[in-house]
Amino acid sequence: MKYLAVILLGCLISFTTTAATKHLNIVKPVVAAFKAGDKAAIAKRVHYPLQRKAPLQAIENEQMLIEKFEQIFDKEFVEKIVNSNIRHDWEMMGWRGIMFDSGKLWLDFDGSIWAVPYESEAEKARREALIDEQKQALHKSLREFTKPILTWQTKQHLIRLDELADNQYRYAAWGIDQSMQDEPSLVITGGTLSFDGSGGNHFYTFTNNGYRYVCHVTVLGTEHSPPGLLEVFKNNVQILSESALAF
């Protein structure tokens, strides 16, 4: 029994050492690129599109990343990365990859940057300014919300989802020939958010008088996948299914 315990302990130490070595080898080139101030090298490591908090535009390519580099990676954040302790500030998080500073940046196992939830003060100010612009462009009944979620155009509808206070979601819809400054033809509150698998795909569900409206958001798809899909059910029978385009 004692011999078996020694073997198991040895295996555990070996596994931990191998994982730590892999972890270090993935992170070191990323930190080195930031230390060198090499924007082009960092841009080549990003998995595009790099999503930003709505309504900020996603970063679509290397050139756009370089142009907006200081907005995404401000001086304070770059210094944190450069001065980070790779063994302690970067953590392996299972299938999700490697996490930096409690989730402010994420690496995939090939060393690519797939998410930067960190928000600089410049980005925050820009995002808040865009939200204020959106509110003024909406019908007055819809101007109260805490965060925009999505704006879609389908074959027959314009659709907008917003997050209200207390993690509540609101669905608003117009006819395709209307403007969002017009009074919406339908408003439903009390929507729910659900996740579909581990790839980030998710959907919002709203119910109203026997109807169920489901907005499927595609995060992980193919190059031909639309941004989303609107489905409408009446008494659990599907009566509408339309692909969505970002508006």
C-alpha cells in the first residue's frame, strides 16, 4: 500500500510539473511581446473577431487591433502583463484555456488571445458615449436600460434586446420598414438567458400570451453562420424562424 501511494504521488508530481511547464511555455512569448511593445506580434496572436463590450465594435483584424491598441491595452494593463508572475498570475482553467488576473485576459492553448474582458478608462468612456447616442436614437419608451445586448435585422423585423436593472432582459420589435425611433410593435420584459454548450453560444427567451420568442446568439459557428437566429413559437409550435444580421 505504501509503495502504491509513493507511485501515485510520483505520478501526480510529474503531471503537475508537465502542466506547469506547458503553462509557462504558452505564456512566456505573450508576455515577451508586451514587454517588447511589439504591437504587430501581439496582433498576430489575437483570435478574431475580438469581441468588446456592447455597443463597442468588435476588433475584426490585425490592422484594427494595432489602430486601437492603446484603447484595449492601456499603459496600466500592459504594465500588469509585463510585470506579472507567470506561475501565479496566469492560471490553467481547464478547457477554457489560460486566465490572467482573474479573467482580464484569456489565452487558448496555442498561445492565441481569444478574449480581453479588461476595459480601459478610454474604452469605458467611449462605450458610455455610444450608449447615450443609442438612447437618443430610440423611441422614448425604450431609453431606460443598463446595457445594450444586441440589435438585429431579420427578413421581417428589427429586433433589439437590452439588459434592464436586476439582470432582467427586454425584447423590442418593429416591422422591417420601421425605424427604432418609432414606437415598437412589441415589447416583452422578463426574458431569460441560457447557454448552449461550452462554446459560448447562448439564447434569450421571452414569453407573452402563449407566444415564445427565442433569440439564438452564435458565438462559435462557421464562417457562413449568421450572427443569430430568431424563432417564434405559439403554444410550443414553431411559427417563425429567421436568420439575423447585426444591424
